[in-house]
Amino acid sequence: MNNSQNESESIMIMITQQSEIRIMLSGHGSTTISWGDGSHETIVFGQDGGSKDFWGYYMTSHWHTYTDNKPSHTINITGGIIPDLECSNSGLTDLYVSKNKNLKLLSCHTNQLKELDLSNNTRLWDLSCAHNQLTELNVSNNIELSDINCRNNLLTNTALNNLFKGLHSNDVSGRYPYDEDERTIIIDNNIGTENCDRTIAHKKGWRVCD
């Protein structure tokens, strides 16, 4: 990757094993999706109007079908400011978002992810990574998080305790109209759900849900 890339321009990479994929984005400026089969799609957010997300960014949805019969494809998303990425149910084995420092909402549930590096995504508010194959999850740098859904992964009680230890205790209330001044993490159907120490999270002001 080009290390001179402007930090305001997003770089995200994902690898899919599905023959059809949908990606939803919200953002500002111009973004290019390289689908990994030689085809490209350029998006100019708001060019044709459309709906806006919570932060006032235009939302777009993009479907792509692969016909080359390759077992996997590497998708690159570059350019623009993208605070919202939704790539759930996409057959993803890998997802790299560390160069998108504008990311606020990441929904990547129901894939085949074994790891997820969020160390550079310090502005992240909402994370949904349920129904994957994660064995650890580190959110210690994500000091603005208020909602985490990591149910149905492979997190042991040790991994969950380490996750709890990395949770921040900052006040993130008043963001949403429905905000109840409570940070929430959902952990059911992990290996360590029954034996983890939830008090670690409780002491930091987090509600732990099954």
C-alpha cells in the first residue's frame, strides 16, 4: 500500500469467497471499489441525492456478482471519507480497516473472520462482528465505542475477560435519541460466555448481555 495516502482518504481491503456480495457505505467525496476481478465502480456520494445516515453522510448500496469461478477475490475500497461500512453476510475471510481512521460504524457480522484489527479505528462507535470465528477481540484503543455485538464467535473466558479489560469507561451518553446512557456488549454463544468474569465490564459501566 502507498504510505503517502492521505489519512482522510479511506483504504479498506476485504477478501470474499462468495460469488455474490453486497457492500453498503456512507460517506463524503469520491470512492472507488475495485472488485478484484478487473472491474471497478466509482461512487460520488450525494451525486444523485438519496438517504443520509445519522451523521448526515449519503448512503449507498452496491451489489457485485463474480463470474470468473475463482475461489476468492480481494476487494479494495479507496478514497473519500467513509464513516460507515456494512459488509455482513459476504463470505469474508479477511477484513482490513485499520487505514480508515474515519470509521464510526462497522457491521461485519456473519462472515468467516478469524481476526479483526481495530487498533487504529479510535473513532469507532458501533461494532457488530457477531457470527464469525474470532478467538480474540481487542478494543482497548476504541475509546468512543458504545455498542459491541460479538456473539457467536470462538471467544474463550480468557479472551472475553481480556476484552472486558480493554473496554473504556468514558461517558458516551447523549449520542442517539434512544440513548439510555449505557454501554452494551453482547457475548452469547461464545466458548467462554458462561465462565467469563462480567464484573470486569460492569465496573467500567458496561452492560453485558446474552
